[in-house]
Amino acid sequence: MTGPAERPDDGYERPAGPARIPGPRGPADDLDPRCAPVPGEPAASPVLPELSEPAAPPDSAVPPDSAVPPVPPEPPSAGPRCEPGYVRPSHAVLKSLLGAWALAACSAEETHAVEEHLTECAPCAEEALRLRDAVGLLHPEETLDLKPLLRSRVLEDCLGKRPARIPVPAWASPYDTETARLDALLQDFGDSEWHTPVRLKWFEDEERRSQRTTVAGVIGHLMTVDGLIATALGLDDPLGPDAPRGADPAARTEFFWDASGHPTTRKVRDPWREQGHTLVRTVSFAGGGVAELAVDYGAFALPLGDAFLERAFECWVHAWDIAEAVDYPYGAPSGPHLHRMIDLAARLLPGALAQRRRAGLAGPARGLVEAGAPGRTLHLQIEGAGGGGWDIALDSPAAKPSAERRVAEIALDGVEFCQLAAGHISPEEAAAGQHGDREAIRDVLFAAASLSRL
């Protein structure tokens, strides 16, 4: 009888072709889907030595068409993951890298392996999303505005490498910086924001005063008072030929506000900024002696160097008023610039105290001394950025402060002292650390508030 040999009727059909034993299967965590066989195609298994079978009878030859040719193994896909010798990290290792991956702290190879694993492992993918959301909470959104000190640091670095041929005087640098900061605040203001109401505050006659205007009105006020320095330097007065002569800052401001039949608009920004640039250029080319040039403020006069510091202080204070009106944060000046402003206010305190005493608003002098002789002294300690210590003569501006004759001491934060000197807080509201003569402390706090004006 010819034909295929009979097989046992056990329900099991043996595969055709030579017998094969599948190779050991790797753990699920170590499988690389890029190296796995394509579904629907035979898997490429390593060929082991064929097992011997009893020889078939000569008359039981297998028909040629029934033989199954061996399927060649599929070549691995190109890439570093299937290179010879590559061992893919286990599930435990990849899971331990999820935190570093969320923080973007993995190497390129680790990042690739983790992201590849996340496409296969749903639990790890969910954990990765939770970790990435948590990382977002660690990095809150920051303002897009430049840091206040960035301009100073950039200029300092540039000038350190290549000094300016014509440097800006140190006493004019705070004014240059504060006008630039205010201009940056105004840069993106729309027409409506220029008409935002702003309330200017100061301290006068033992009580707080205020004046309502707009953002554009504040810039006009700054420009007209800066004009006092312009006229002292022989430059054009921003108020023109009809400007009131010998007028104080308040009168000049009222003249500017009343001169126009329409509310001040954003057009005031360009002349204000150009005047500021001109003032800085002029004093930079003028040389060192110009710092002692007197600037007439009507009721008093200041040397040009102090006038620039006073204008820098007022520019910062009114920029603060504008930022508060539009609900925008605005920081204090840098420490060195703030120190110069506080120093100017401390040097003006003995004169302000004497003026209040002549008006009957302060206690009488306890002991008159000759000019230059030591007299009663109050020590003013300013804390924080720009802080320091100043001794204030109490009985006469001409007296010499003396540590041996200290009768009182006041401690204040630097920004709070500036708010007091600007009339933004009253002497009673100043959270001062006080020690010593209560009358002297009260007189100095009120004298500091009286430095403010419109």
C-alpha cells in the first residue's frame, strides 16, 4: 500500500517539516516591541539541532508540496534599541526614572526608553502624567516683565568690560534708572489706561492731603517739576515762555494742568522722556563741578546733585502711585540707589525740623549751641535694602551730631521710611522702633512727613 504512513488517532496533528523546540521566552518587562515579531507573521525563533526521528519507509515519501520551507527571521528594525548587546531596562528601572523624566533630568537615552515604555504601560503613563502635573506646581508662572535690577546688572557688566567714555555721574544714576523703569511701565499702556484715576498724596499742616489726577496728569507733573533742573542748566522750560517765574513745584503743576483745555493724554510721554534723556546727557558732559549748581524750588534751593536725587525719589514714588492705580506690582529701587535717597532725606531732616519749630509745630530747642558744636542728637537706624545709620541734630541744623549726646533712637524699614517722607503714611502709622525722648521722636517723624509735597 502506497501513501502516507498512518498516524495514531489521538486528535493531535503534528506539524509538518522538521521538528522544532521554541527558544526560551524573555520576561514581559524585557521585551522590546521594536524587536518583537510582527503580528500575523511567524515568529523567528533560534534553530536548535534537529531531533532524530525514525526513518520513514521508502514508500512513504512526503509529497514535495507538503513541505513547509523555513521562514527566515525578520531583520530587526534599525535603531539603538536593537543593536547587538543592547539590554532594555526593566520595568522597575523605567518606573524609577519617571520622577527624573518629569523634571527633564534624564539623559537622551533614558528619555527615549521611558517615553517608549509609556506607550506600552498604562499604569506608568498615568503616573507620569501625575508627576508632570506636580512639577508644574513647583514652577509657578512668572511675570514676563524684566527684573528691576536687570538693567543695572547689564550696564554694570558692559561698563566693566568697556568703561563709558563719558560716564553718567553717580548722583544722576538713580534718576536715569527710575525714569527708565517708569517708562518701561508706561510702554504698553493703552489710551484708556492713560486716563486711569490716580490720587497723589502728601502731608501738609499736620494732616494728609491728596489730589486726584490721571496717569497722564502724573507724567505731566513730573515733567514740569523736572523743568526746574532744565532751567537751572540753561535748557528750555517745558512750560514754555509763559511759565510762572520763581514758582514752586505745586504752582508749576497747576499751571500745566490748567493750560490745556482738554485732559492730558499719552502724548505727554515723549516730551517727558526726551527731557529726561537731555538732562542726563547735559550733566554727563558738564563735568564734576556742576553738582554744586543751585536749583531753585521757590521756597528753598538744592544743589544740582541733590536735586537729581530728589527727582529720582519722586519719580519712583509716583511710579508706585501709577502702578497701584492700574493694579500692577512695582518694586523699590536698588539698594545703592535707595541708600542715596534715604541719605538725602536724612540730611534734610534738621532743616525741616527747624522750619517746623519756627512755625510752632515742634517742641522748642532744649539747648542752643554754636555752629559746629555738638548738640542733642537722635539716631535714625534704617533697616533693609539701602539701610544704614544717621545721626540727626535736634536743636539746630548747624549743630554737629554727637553720639555722646544721643537722647533718642528710631528704627524703621527703608521702604517704610520713604513712604513716610513721601506722605503716603502718617507719622502715627509708621511702625517705628522707638527708644528715648518721646518728644524728640515725634518731632523727627513729623519732620520726615513734612518733606513731602505735591
